[in-house]
Amino acid sequence: MSQIQQIPTIALDDGVAIPQLGLGVCQVLPEDTEAVVREALEAGYRHIDTAAVYGNEQGVGRAIASAGIPREELFVTTKLWNSAHGRDATFAAFAASAERLGLDYVDLYLVHWPVPSADRYVESFEALLDLKAQGCIRSAGVSNFHEPHLRRAIRETGATPSVNQIELHPYLQQEEMRRVDRELGIATEAWSPIAQGAVLDDPVLGAIARAHGKSPAQVAVRWHLQLGNIAIPKSITPQRIRENLDVFDFELRDEDLEAIAGLDRGLRTGPDPDVYA
């Protein structure tokens, strides 16, 4: 069975199927992005996650254009940056992202951060719903939203984000936030799923990896999948891009999952969504 066939999908609340494992391109340099994404597509990835603020949407678009893969087989995510909150600004920002990507539509568009100090995230999410109604995006979601942000957005728009993409890894397991997402019918997606490499030297993950003949990164990715998270590990190294995809021939045992659960230490590699602007 090919890697492409092995990647499971999760049905979002609107019926759209999202591959549970994808490639994140945060911090991938614009000049490197096309080659990195092309490598990932050749390896079997079909889910690519970018954002306007990453500055590399054009590279993602070039790789997609040259890959020769039918558009309907790909799942492309991008995100609305903080400076473009508000209805009209959201429409303009999306149009610019779509042009840079060279795509007629985007599979998932996310409000990147709530930016509570600006207090326009509800208006921005409502604009995403309009983009969805117009066929510009297939699913509307959010990123880095805490429970109050989610509940307010749902209450004031009458619609639920399909995805909440949050920092999530063995050192920041976000059990309560995952519970809230489940309660609301929102899929949880993990950014920084291996804590930007911080978990790779962990002795617990190392021991589990040796027991399965895998790497610590593969154990961390497998942990996400078994929890039901969507995960988008980032790498620019061909070997590691392929390694992160090679996680479907083993399964973590109950004792492995219990050991990893004990690693949670509330460690953030990124900012606090309640104050980040």
C-alpha cells in the first residue's frame, strides 16, 4: 500500500475530509519552499499548511503547479494575518493569498490569531463564512483560539469553526483545549507537533522509539494521530520529510501513551494567544 493511501482523513463538521498528517511550512524560507513542498508531494503528502505571514505562499503554489497532481487530491491551508482583521480587509487578504498560491479556491482558511486587543476576530471569522458561501474556501476555521474566543465566535455568528489549530506537542498537551474542541465539534490541529524539535532528545520518547525501531519524531507524530489530532510537522530535510510520513506501520501501546502523557509541562514554543497581537 502506498503512503498516499495510508494517510487517514478526518471528516470535519461540514463534511470536508482533511488528511490527518500534512506538511507545515512555517519558517521555511521563501527561496526553499518550492523544493521542500515538491519533495513532500513526491513523498506522498497531500496536505500542505502555509500562511500569509510565512511569506512563502508563492513557493507552495509553484510546487503545486509543477507537481501534476489533480487539484481535488490536494488539501491546502492558509491563514489570515493579524493586520488584516475586519470584513473588508479579510476579503482583500484572502484574494492576495489565493493569487500568490495560484489557486481558484483554498481548502481551509484560518483566522491565524484571535488578537483580543483588536476585538475583530468575530468579524473576521464571519467574513470567512462568507468566503465559504461564495465557494472561495471549502472550510472556515481558526487558529490559536481559546475557549472564550471559540464560544463568542460561535454565539455571535451562529457557525462553528471546522478546525482549531493550536500549539500542541508532548510538552504542551492542551488536554482541556482538546476537550473543548471535541465538545464543540471542532477538529484539533497541532502546530509545532514536535515542539520545534525540543522533544526529540527526551529520554522517554527515546526509549519508546527504540522499542518500536522508530525515531523520537516518528513516535511524537504517531502520538498525535492516535489522539485524533491533525498534525503538520515541518522539515526541510528530504529524509526527515519522508520519515515523518513513515508512521503507519506501528502503533503505540497503552503504556507508551501513559508515559507520554506524563511529559506534559505546559511548555510553549510560541506566544500566548490571550495577549499576542
